[in-house]
Amino acid sequence: MMKNKKKLKIAQIAPLWFPIPPKKYGGIERVVAQLCDGLVDRGHDVTLFAAPGSKTKAKLVSVFPKPLIEAGVSWSDPFWNLRNLSKAYKLADIGKFDIVHSHLDIWTLLFQDLVKVPTLHTMHNSLYKTGVEINKDFRLKLFNEERKKTNIVFISKSAKKQSAIKFKKDRVIYNGINLDKYKFNPKGGDHFVWVSRVDDYKGIETAIAAAEKMKIELLLAGRLDKSQVNYFNRKIKPHLNKKIRYVGELTEDQLSVFYGKAKAFIYPIAWEEPFGLVVAESMACGTPVIAYKRGSMPELIENGKSGFVVKDFKGLLKAMKEIEKIDRGEVRRRVEKFFSKEIMVKNYEDFYYELISKK
């Protein structure tokens, strides 16, 4: 709870694709859920602009009758999310909020100058250079033009370092998870797991190749979007058998058991992951992670203590052989120290007060 600080009126603006928290897939939505409930628990007045069906301690405002994913709205269609922003900023303009916190990427830039209250953006997606000039990448161009008056939170040091845009006011705040939802399993099991959205850059093919090379059991779990079904049928399905199985998309409760029963989580990603919530979730269950040295992985995983961060396939195989050296209790303690919901909420609260005092 707050001590000697005024209660804040906070608007949290979430994407409208999935409810808060999501039933299955939805890393952003899971983080927003923890943030909203945590802020309410600390005494703040929070209004969440999100999809209907959301379960939150905050006041819920919905501008569309169902989650956009259920309505078949294209991922590239911004219109309802723009209306979501419009609703929030109309209320901000008449003094309903002390701060607006948006999780909607670029679209918020179109609204932040319309009100006097400060806006905070959490960059859940990367702002990496795309191989073209900033002025020809319109997303980066707009962020670059607004950089001096935009308050940004990066979710890892890596994401901040690799950002093509340097902002006047930024902060690194790690995502946090609800440790009560992820039960510590001190024993684990004999098989390995891979968890993520099914996509080639998430390392699923490399994880399978490692399992085949080591002749071990590997369970694959994660969302399979329609756009990836052809990829799955061509690249993944031919490798599935009694030892390598795809179990589909799991709920949060199912994931806790899934992670906990594994010997280790293999995550040989092929991109600069801004955070990687699945890594923190696995570690919270005591299950160490073996990941490629990309993006935020060296920040989440303490190499040799809570898992292994490796450079290549050879290093991956070596780490799989040595994974039993890792103390599962130490793995859990790392999450408690750096990636809990409570730490995340307190860090955001501190930043809110700082921004409000300087507005």
C-alpha cells in the first residue's frame, strides 16, 4: 500500500484481441492483468480499457462486444483499437485520469498530445532497425519524430539498447508474473519442453533437431495461428512421433504443471526477443531454461545457475547434457528476485509518480 502519496487515477489501455487475462495465449494481456490488479491492491483507482469478458479488479470499459480474435477482425485492422484509445483520451481530457498507460504501440502517439495528463507507453514489441532508413519505415519515423515528448518503458535492457530510437524519457521495467499461479516443482521430470507461439523464429525447429540428436522426449506447446498451419504441416508435423509431441495450446493452470514436470525448457530463438514471458514462467516452476544468446535471454537467465545461455547448436546439446547440474530452487529464486508481479507493479508506480510530478 502507498504511504504518504496520493491515490492515482490510472487508465490502462490494452489491445482488444484477447480478454484480460487471456484464457491461453496472450503475453501482453497477462502482464496487463497483473499490473491492473496489483495497482488496485496498492490503493489506486484503475480503469482498464480492454475486451469484454476481462476479469479484473479495475473498472472495465469495452468498446466492442467481443474480443477481436473471436470476431475475426484482422490483426492489421487498427480501427477498434483506435476507438479504444479515443474513449480513454476523451475521459482523460475531462480530468478522469492522472496518467494514461498504453500497451498499444504506435497508435497511442496519435493521441498523447491531445491531453495535459502524461502518457506512458510500454513497448512490448521491438523498435529494432528494419534494414531500411528510419524515414522510410513509417512506424520508426513517427516514433522518431515524437521521441522527445514520449515516455517509454522497455521490457529489457536489450530492447532499449537495440532500439533504433533514443527517447528523452525512458525506463527499463521487467515484466512480472503472478508467482502464486506457477507452482514450484523441486523434482521436474525426464523430458524437455518447448513453449511459445508456433513460428520458425521461436526456435521450434531447432528444439526438435536437438531432441532428435539427443534421442530424448520433447513436448511442444503453444498457439498455432491459421497463418502458420501450412508451416506447421510442412516443417513440424513430419517430425512428430511418440517421443516428440505437439500438445496444443495450454491454459495458465495447465502451463504450470507442464513446465514443472519438465527437466528443462529448450528455447533456441532466432530473433532478438524483447522479454520472453514463457522463460520467466518456466523458471518460476523451477524448470531451467536453455536459450540461445539473443535478445533478453542473458538478462532473464543467469548462465550456469538458472539455466544456460548458449551461442549455437553445439552449445545447446552440451547444455542439455549438463542441465541436471542446475539447482531448481535457485531457478525459482531468480524469478522471485527480479520478475515477480509485485516488483513490476512497484516499478511502474514509481515511474507514474515521477512523470506526474514533472508534467
